[in-house]
Amino acid sequence: MEVIARLAGDESLGDRVMKVNHAGEHGAVNIYRAQLLACRWWNSGITRELREFLDHEMRHRGIFAAELIRRGRPRCRSYHLCGLGGFALGLVTGLCGRASIAATTVAVETVVLRHLEAQISTLRSVDSAAVAAIRSIIDDERAHCDRAGFEYTAGLFWPRIHRPLVSWATETEIWLGMRL
């Protein structure tokens, strides 16, 4: 496999990946913040788990932010777009209930895990610091997907429609972030 060492100018692939991952984690933080806001009124039984996931995502965002600072790179131009999109998605799914929240988590984390594994594979021989940052969060992301999967009810109509849409939106956001 040919490894791309440089993108545009002096920004390496590792720099770009760190920027996009940082923006994505900002989106995840806002998904959980909005879901928590909605669940305070409709589904308070899952707020403890959502807070735990939010804490993980805030730590992940901090890891990528620190890596960007170490590299002397600004955050991704899609940072605020990810935050706004994440908040809107979290609010809608939070209002739709537990199955929708679980479907969102499974959809987002499945896409994210696939991208993280590909990033590790691509960057392994060219950017060990980026690989270390990615590896430091991957177990949390997998646990979110696994735990939400127990809540996900495949027989319900809404999650069957919802999951592909959220997966597509997540893929689109990553694609856009890599190009901005």
C-alpha cells in the first residue's frame, strides 16, 4: 500500500488526521450534551451512562487538542460545523428516546472505529505520535458501541431508518473535514 506522506503544503497526513479527529470528538461531545439535555425531561434513566460517554469524548477531544498544540497546528475548519451538527443530532435523537440514542451511538461509533483502524494502518510507519493518540481512545469508542448495541432494538422502525442516515452523515462529515 502506498502511504501518502504529504497533503497540501507542509501539512502531513498525520496533522490532517489529528485535526479531523479533534473536530469529530467535538461533534461527539455535543451529541452527548444535547442528548443529556433532552433526556432530563424524557428519559432520565440513561443520563448516568450518557454522562460517562460525554466524559470519555471530552478526554478524547483533549488528547487530539494537545497533539495539535504539540504540532503547532490550528484546529480543523470543520470544528464548529461538527459541533453544531452533533448538537442538532443529539437533540433530535434525545427527544426520540432510548432506542434512537442507542442507534445513533452504534452508527457513529461503527463509522468512527472503521476510520480509526484505517488511520492506524496508514500512519503506522510514518507518524507514531498520531498512532499513539488514536490508540489511546479506541477502546473507549469500542465500548460505547458495544454498550449501546445492547440497548439497540433492531425490531423497531425508527432505528432501522435512523442508523443508515447517521452513518452517512458521519462519513460525510469525515470526508468534508479531510478536505477543508
